[in-house]
Amino acid sequence: MKFEVLETGKGAQTATMILKAGESSGPKENEHAQSEQVLFLQSGELHAEVGERTFTMKPGDAVIVGINVPHRFENRGSEDAVTFNVYSPPAY
């Protein structure tokens, strides 16, 4: 997994994440104690687990991960999954 913070402001932060085939964002316990996350899938496909929801994301899909909501994203496809993320307030 490649994760890179792009820019940080007072109220928001942007980042990119690239998951290669078979990679995931981490365990489902991965949560942001004080930030909401918006994840936009630019390319590839992701299996998403957000709270009790489980679904497949395709390019152009977006999801909001609430504060303290356990979540996990897994690339079960064959090409890189590239995301653009916004955290508010900044998480990293």
C-alpha cells in the first residue's frame, strides 16, 4: 500500500492511497477518532467494509466514513486501486 498526504489545512486534509492487487488498507479496526473521511475511487475496484456495510466500489464511487467508524478497503481486482481522500479535520 502506498499512502501519501498531499496537503493539510486548518479544517481538512487530502491524501492519495494506492492498493495493489491483494492489498488492503489494514484491519477493519482502522478508524479515525476525530475525523470523517471521504474516499473517492479514481480507478480500479475495491471491496469496502464501512461499519456494518459491505459493498463493491467502482471508479467514480465515493463513500463517507464517519468518526470512529471501523472500516477497511481491499483490492480484490487485478489492477491498482487509486483513491483520493479528504479528512476533516486533518487526521495525519
